[in-house]
Amino acid sequence: MNIAAAPALNHEHDTHAGPPRGLGRWLLTTNHKDIGTLYLLFSLLMFFIGGSFALVIRAELFQPGLQIVNPYFFNQLTTLHALVMIFGAVMPAFVGLANWQIPLMIGAPDMALPRMNNWSFWILPFAFALLLSTLFLPGGGPAGGWTLYPPLALQTGQAFPFVILAIHMMGVSSIMGAINVIATILNLRAPGMTLMRMPLFVWTWLITAFLLIAVMPVLAGTVTMLLTDKFFGTSFFNAAGGGDPVMFQHIFWFFGHPEVYIMILPGFGIISTIIPTFARKPLFGYASMVYATASIAFLSFIVWGHHMFTVGMPLAGELFFMYTTMLIAVPTGVKVFNWISTMWRGSMTFETPMLFAIAFVVLFSIGGFSGLMLAIAPADFQYQDTYFVVAHFHYVLVPGAVFSIMAGVYYWLPKWTGHMINEKLGRLHFWLSVVGVNVLFFPQHFLGLAGMPRRIPDYALQFTEFNMISSIGAFLFGFSQLLFLYNVIQTIRGGEPATDQVWEGAQGLEWTLPSPVPYHTFATAPVVE
Amino acid sequence: MATQATNALAVAHRRVVRRLLLVVAAMFVFGFALAPLYDVLCQITGLNGKTGGRVAVARPVAVDETRTVTVEFVASLNAGAPWEFAPKVTRMAVHPGQYYQTQYLARNLTDQRLVGQAIPSVTPGPAARHFQKVECFCFNRQAFQAGEERAMPVTFIIDPELPPEVRTVTLSYTFFKLDDAGG
């Protein structure tokens, strides 16, 4: 194991070496800050690519009938939108934030395995080049939905092996990232930084990393089975050979449900960092936050059946998955309670990161509540595969995961770049986003309850009005994100200089460093308390 | 001293990485282990409508004349399958405990010899283990000469222990061409 960035302990200054120049810096870098930046920029690019897929989908759904794309291409867009947003935008953004922040927050000089860190990032562009190249193959990209259910997914044409290989590469990248995070947190904490003193973002990432290590190999296994079913004559999911397509759903969701917590737990950590800063109070119930996160992670392994209520399951199974799913509301409720209690009687100010954090608490809770509705097995028979499900998971993923990422970027960007963000523009971005996202997704609840199925390019006339409203919201939300892009670029290029603490109420090791953060930090570990 | 600390750290990192890689490998294997586990679970519980090639042992049971269960017969083919395949009757009213026989008709649409296999499935899932096939064309491979048409019998009995809330049981067969498992 090469400890490339092993700290030279005799150096007194941590500004002794700047980054090398040119393209080589980014290709060969083992610096956690560079790799964090690469992850975040890659994620931003994927966010816009996945977002443009979504806008084509919403443009097609603006009116009933087929206007813009043919149904087959529409199905490719829904499939790729999901894959790009999940594996390309949300997960790499969290890994990017982890790369930047975990070493700074625990007083480590770098990630534990810097060279592997470089590798885990540079796999991603290749994985997504492979995935997106399928759009240009004869027969087009995958169109059977991101869940890849057989036998439909097995009918994918030439794109199929490309998609499977891309998913394998994304999995390898995630697993390497997760191993790195765990090794860093377990071995590189500054003296005095006990586990129960770690910032909550570090805690949530530690738990997320364990989830990744537990379930990404299962996904790798199940897509491998698809691959051998298609090309090597096995019959894992083929009834003719004694297999069972329903088994795919069990294995897939055994991965898939922990996966949705992988996409939200680090967000919980970011929100738990931002709210105390702008409420100017320590986080309420730190220990209960840690235990709540761990309980959510544990429960995520035993609830997968709630994705399959209508597939056919004995009553005992339906009840088991229904009750365990509803049980998740308890630790999640503890978290929401703690965030609100932290704000209670705090000296609150409403800078951009805080606005996003508060919107997260409110809107994520709406997504949580619709999740509880879906958890009720008998009710789920009505909601399954309707737009109600689409509304539910977009509420937890867009104003949930994506808002938490944006809150984190606005919060830490001044520390990274040394420039304050453009607050006015940030607030404008916030208000347009929060209005846009609700106009976009709230009507979809009604569409779903009225029976509109998901993943269709055309719909019955009575759904027209709500679909139009939803599409208008989509374009408002989508184009508002250009403000985010502009603001980030402007902040990198210049702006009002940031102080070391940046935000008045900010606490933690990263704020003891100068702004912008030097290229090498904590060559000598700080002592906590 | 500096190198000593670095070495200790390298050892610690290596230990963590080795353990985590072990977990990764174990979970990858676990994913595959789920396949046989799933089959065993389905066999024990009879869930999921998997009635497979199980031959029910004919044993004397009392016929429950007071109860009538509707049995529906469904035949399906995957796209492009070279057969015609249909049940002779689509529904029957039966008494639990009594033997019944019905037939499925299949015709080879090609001008070559074909071998097929029917895979049964029963819904609702919990009824599967109470639907017992004493004799079934699905127990064996079925060979068809070019253009041959044939009726294939299935003899079944509904176990009187069928849960009382089940009033309709659907028996579905998918007929697969054997030399091309991919369907």
C-alpha cells in the first residue's frame, strides 16, 4: 500500500508545495482536494446531462399524444435519466464532498489510500462514456428501466453488455471510494477526535460507506447473472430453464433499498452540519443522530419487499415488509425532530446554505410521508407504478439529496476557493428552485392517485392539466440550475474574500484553516480538545 | 520516527483494506448464493406459484362436495415461439378432493421436429402447494413432428386444505422451445 501523501512531519508550514501545473495535475493527482473537485465537477456535468434527459421527457409529457420523441426513445430517456442521476450525479457528488471534507473535518493530511482514490474517480468518466455511447448504437440505449427487470431487460439489443459493464465499473468505483472513506475515518483521525466527537457528516459517511460495501457487490452479482443469462445460456431468471424472473427483483431490491439510503444519509450529515451553524446552537441530540443513522442503515437491509408488494407474496411477507418499512419513520422522525430542536430559539440567519437546509427538512419530510403511504401494503396496490411513486422518490431525491448537495457546496465553497458566494444570486437560485421543484413534483401526486402510470410517453386526456403544470415546473427548475452553475464559476474565479471561519457560527476543524484551504493541510495532526 | 509512524499507518491501512475486500468478496458470493436459497425457500413454502415438476402422490381424500372452486387455465408463449398453444377449456368448476382431467392443445407451426417444455405456475401463490398435479405433460419434454398437433393431458386435484378465502385458482403454462433456452 503506497502512502503517497505521507505527511512530512518535520515541515512546519503546510503550504510548502502547490499543485503541479497542466493537465497532468488532474490526471495523476492523489490530492484529496483535487479529487474532490474532479468528483464534484463530474457530478455537475452528469446533473446537467441527466437533467436534459428529464426535460425532454417533460416536454413530451406537456401534452397528450406523441409530439417530440418516439416511445422507444422515450423509454431510453427514462432509463438513462435514472442511471445518470443516481450513479453519475448524486453518488459522485457525495463522494466529492467526502473527499474534500472528511480529511479536513477529522484533521487528516489526505485520504488513507490516495492512489486508489485517483483510480476510483478516473473509472467514472469511462463508465459513463460507455453508458451514454449506447445512445448511438444501432437499436439505441437500454430502454427497460433502470431496474433492469428481466425478461424485458434481456431484450435490450447491442447496448446490453455496454450497460452491464458500465454498471460494473460504477460499482468498482463506489466500492473503492467506500473502502477509502472507511480506512481514512478509522485510521487517520487527529488525536482526541474520538468516534463520538466526529462531525455528523463524517459519521453518516462512515455508515454510508459500509452500506456501499455491503450492497454494491450484490448488484454486481445480479447484473452478472443477467449477462450470463443473455450470453452464456444460464437460467437464473429464465423460467424455461428452471429460473425465476421474480428472483431478480428480490436480489435487485436487496441492493436497491440500501442504495436509496446511500443517496440520502450523507445529505443528513450535511444538513446536520449546516443547521447548527446558522442557528448558532450546537446540534440537538448528537448521539441520537448517530444511533438514528445506524438504525436506518440496519433497517434498510430488511425492507426490500416493499418494492414488490404487488408481485405476489404471502400475507406474512406483506405484513413483515410493511411494518419494518414503517419502522424506518421512527429514526427518521428523530432526525427531523433534532433538526427542528436545533433551530428552536436559535439566533437564526438565512444565508443560502441555510435556506436549502430548511427546504430540505420540509420537503424531504413530504417525501417521507408519501413513503409511509406507499409502505401500507393494501394502499400500495393502488399506488404501485403510478406517478405517485414518481412524486415520492423525486421528493426525497431532488429537494432531498440534491438540495443537501447544493447546500453543502454553497456552505463549503468559500472555504475551498477563498471567495464568498454571490449571496443575492444564491438566494434567487434557491427561491426559483424551491418553487420550481414543487410545481414540478407536487401535481404528480395527484396524477398518480388518479391512476396515471409511470414510464409512459402518452396519457389519457384527463391528466393533461397537471402534466402541463408539472412540465412548466420542470423547465423553471431545470433552467434555474444555470444560476447555480454561474454562481459556482464566479465564486471560483473571484469575489469577496472569505474569512477563515467564513460563517459566523461555523464550528469544526475545517474552519481553523485559512481560506482558501492550502493544497496540503494538517501535515501535523491537530489535537482536538 | 517519522518513518516508523508511517509504517504503522501503512499496516493499519492494509488491515482495514484486507478486511473490507473480504466483505466485498463475501457479499458478491452472497448475491449468487441467493439464487439456490431462493429456490429452496420456494420449494419448502410453495410460495410464488412454483409447482415445478412435482408429482403429487395420489392419496385418498374425502371429496368436499359443499365447496366449489373455479380453476382457470391459461396458456402463454413468448414472442416468436413456433407453436400454437391453448387450453381446451378455459375454466372448470371443481370440488376439492376430486380428480379432474383436462387438456392443452399444441401445434408445431414449423416444418421441423421441435422439442418443448411447459413450465407451470399457479396463482394466487399461496394456493400453489394445494394444487396438485398427478399427471402432467409438463413433467416431460414434449416432442412434436413437423406440423404435428396434439392434445396433452393434465390430471389434478385440489387439496381440501386450500385456504377457504381462495375461490379461484389459475393454472398457467408457458411453453418453451428447448434447444433455445433464451426464448
